[in-house]
Amino acid sequence: MMETFDKEFLLQEYLKPSPQLLRDIINIDGDILILGAGGKMGPSMAKLAREAINKTNIQKEVITVSRFSDPDIKNDLNKFGVTTIEADLLNEDDLKKIPDTPNVIYLVGHKFGTTGNEPYTWAMNTFLPGMVAEKFKQSNIVVFSSGNVYPLSHITTGGMTEDRSASPIGEYAQSCLGRERIFQHFSQKHNTPILIYRLNYANDVTYGVLLEIARSVYGGKEIDLTMGNVNVIWQGDANEIAIRSLLHCSVPGKILNVTGPETISVRWIADEFGKVFNKTPKYTGIEEPNSLLSNAAECFKLFGYPKVSLKQMIELISYWVIEGGKVKEKPTHFQEREGKF
Ligand SMILES: NC(=O)c1ccc[n+]([C@@H]2O[C@H](COP(=O)([O-])OP(=O)(O)OC[C@H]3O[C@@H](n4cnc5c(N)ncnc54)[C@H](OP(=O)(O)O)[C@@H]3O)[C@@H](O)[C@H]2O)c1
């Protein structure tokens, strides 16, 4: 049994706003609107922004918009002092009712279930961005995108940098590039400052690549090594970068890779969890020489290295798995090499 008090304490520490966020939140002019806030990242991002505002004693509202398919998320955000608006953004009347806000973080996207329902994915990932870009043309917009817009790259290259051509594999990834292109078009047309935030695998104790590997090791399930390497980042760090990115929106839009600093071997991750659980990981497949990898050096130049390290994430997630903590059953499908989601 692991020592529990320390880990709970650490988890709380890892979710707190950093001094850098407290400094930046003061310089973000006006309220912050988070669109698509009902998913994995939105609730913790909204709370982090709210906590940073409270700590700095400034006046600023955090407004979240989602369908709030899970009403508990809406109630929890309200209790935390975050404003919630229930809306289906694809519905024009709903979109019109959302207040114009100087700072927008756009999290909406559709990935899983794309195969067989491609038209919906394209509507969500390219048509809706056009509606949103028109409506919020006076705002700064941080547009969430994905490292999936890059092709697989050789593990010796250090991952794709922002100046490399996007070459998405499969319709989900193609529609993510479409989302970027539509926002870029309207940014140029209306002089709207934007930042395109290309994320590779956020992780917390309830979801993510690390948790998936940990649960496989713990449950004695085989781990496919074909996608042999990954990039990961602590969700709290990714949230901080998203909020602080509001100060780096520009015309033409800035593109930013957001992930951790390491190219990490999946086998190594499993072995690390195996040591904690005292279990031998079971493997299938052989590592291919290329993987979906991003290089986030530009992000570290702007914001510094992530606060929570890889080994700290592994430690916390091990604890969570052993304790049987609540998890979100939302697998990343990080092993997918053909772009079929
Ligand atoms: N998490 C990661 O590791 C990761 C990695 C790469 C890229 N990304 C991208 O980053 C973004 C945020 O990530 P996430 O993990 O928080 O995504 P997510 O879990 O898919 O959350 C997005 C939320 O948007 C809301 N939404 C969907 N359609 C909507 C609509 N028509 N109107 C209003 N709200 C709608 C949904 O919540 P409701 O059901 O409540 O409306 C959904 O849960 C996504 O675009 C994702 O693709 C994430």
C-alpha cells in the first residue's frame, strides 16, 4: 500500500495556479469564455482560471459554454463561481445568445465515431469554427487543435516543429487541419488575433495515455508497442498554457505545439508502472521507427517547462490506480496509426 496523504496533497498542489499564471491573468484584458467546456479539459481549465482570478483580486468572469451533457459538471462549475451557459453551438440561435467576450478558448471538437459518420465530424470541426470565428471576430481566440495534423515522424528527429508542413492521416486529422484553416481565414479577414494550440495527449489521474498504460499493466492486459513512442503533458500544465496563450494571439495566427519535453518509449512507461505494481507488463507488436510526435520547444520558450514532470505523473497515476480512483472511460486510441477514429 502506498502512503496516501502525500499523494492527495501533491495532487491538490499540482492543480493550483502557478505564479506565472497569476502574473498573466492580470494582463488578460476582460472576461474569459470557454467554448466546449463540458469535456475532459474544460471544467478544470475554467476552475483554474477562476482560482487565479480570485487569488489576484481582479474582476473577471469565467464563462463556460457547453451542452453540459453531464449536468453534474455544470452544477460543480456554478458552485465554483464559474458562469455556465447551456448551448448547442451548432444551433445558430444558441450561438447568438452567447455574450461577446474579449477572450475565447475554443475546445469544441469531434473525434471518436468519425469512421462512418464523417460528415458530422467535418461539420463540427470545420463548419462550426466558421460560425464561431464570425461571431467572435472582435475577440482573441485560442483555438484547440491536435498534433494529429502532423504525419508520423522518425523517433530520432525530436518530433515535428510548427514550421513543418501539416500532412494529416485520416479524416479526423484532416478535419482538424480544416478547423485551423477556417480560423486562419477568418483571422485574416477580420483581423482577429488567434493562436492555434496543437495538443498531444493531456493526462491527469482520470484519463490519458499514461492512465491507459497503467491500467493495462495493473490488469495484466497486453500493450501494443507498434506506436512505440508518445508525448504527454499534465492536464494542469496544458490548461495553464491555454489560458496564458490568450496573451500570445496574433494576426496571422501563431501556431504552437503543446506537449511535454520527452519523446517517451511506451515500453519504458509500462516498465515503470510494472515496478510500482510489482507486475511484469505483457506486450504485443514491435516498435515501428516512427510515431506521432511533436516538438514543443517553442512552447517552453514562451511559458517555461511543465510544472509536473513525467515521473511525478507516473507516481500519482500509480497511486490512483492502486486506490481504485474514479476514471473517465474515454480512451485516447493513441495506438492508431491509420488515422481511423
Ligand atoms: N485531451 C487531449 O489529450 C487532447 C489531445 C489533442 C487534442 N485535443 C483537443 O482539445 C480539445 C479539448 O479537449 P478535451 O479532451 O476537453 O475534448 P472533449 O472531451 O471532446 O471536450 C469537448 C466538449 O465540447 C462539448 N461540445 C461538443 N459539441 C458541442 C456543441 N455542439 N455545442 C456545445 N458544446 C459541445 C462537449 O461537451 P458537452 O457534451 O457538455 O456539450 C465535449 O465534451 C478538443 O477539441 C480535443 O480534440 C485534446
